[in-house]
Amino acid sequence: MPQGRPERVPADGLTTRQRRHRPLLIVHTGQMKGKSTAAFGLALRAWTAGLPIGVFQFVKSAKWRVGEENAFRALGELHGRTGQGAPVAWHKMGEGWSWIQRGGDADHAADALEGWRQIQRDLAAQRYGLYVLDEFTYPMKWGWVDVDEVVATLADRPGFQHVVITGRDADPRLVAAADLVAELTKVKHPMDAGQKGQKGIEW
């Protein structure tokens, strides 16, 4: 896209303005870190633009408060006091690091499915301007949430609602349905040199 201009203009009958203001389905996938970080950076832009933010975390611990959560809760409180930005809602689905398979998988599956049902209700109500479905590729990969149902629901969502989904191994059907797909590929990582994650970088 040289100088921010599309390489081609589709024959879809839309004006440039209509096409520009079409809500997007975005997928951040790949093996490298930074998928959620990029999604939350996008959410910051959306908050500044006045779009209500709904964050749904699918596999991170319900007890673990990451830096982004603290920041966005503070932004939600700022909006409540001053009207600046937009409302923020932060939801955690289930408990524990589900991919470690520590047991209770049926509960994790039920929690993930109920989380998806809540998203469906919110989409129908047009509750948010931007949905961050963090690590949502995993419930789909594990068969807890039906991929075809997700794709159909997102394709039929009403109004102006952006959706960004993060996580490894995005299903090809989700990739095909998305408007923007970014795949993060590792070149180097501190863990390659034996360094563990650290505060302010990983959380």
C-alpha cells in the first residue's frame, strides 16, 4: 500500500468512504510473542477514538492481572470521571493456564463456550466498538468453540463493530474470513539465551 493507497479498488459498489468505514475482523497469529500486545495497542487507538472496548481473555488466569488490564481499567475509570475516551469492560473466561491441561478440562471448555455465548449476546446488542478476543484461537483449536459458528456470527454481526482475535494456530477458515491477518514469526527471543520473561515486557 504505497502512500496508504490501496493497490486495487474492488468492484463492490461501495464508495471510498463506505469502504473505508467498514468494520474489520482482524487476526493476530503466529508463534512469536506480541500478538496480544499488538491487539491492545489497537485498543488504545480505539479508546482514543471513542469506541467502547470489550476485552475477553480466554486462557489467562482469572487471578493474574496483567499490565494491560490495569491500564485499561484505569482508562475506563478515567472515562467514567471525565467522559474522555470510551467505556472499557474486561472479562476473564475460566481459570488457570488452560493449555497446561492441569485437569478440569470440561470446566474450561464450558467456561470458554459461555464466554463465546456472551460475545454473541454483546455483538447482537452492539455493545462495543472494538472486541479483543485474546487467545481465542485456542478454544477453537481444542474444539471447545465451533469455528464455523464463530465465522458465521462474525460475518453477520450488525452495526459498526471491529473484532481482533489473537493466538497461535489460527484456523484456516478464520484466516480466510478475516480482513486483516498478521503472522508474527520469531527471529530472536531472549528465551533462546535462557532468559525468562520479565515484568514490564511479558506482563
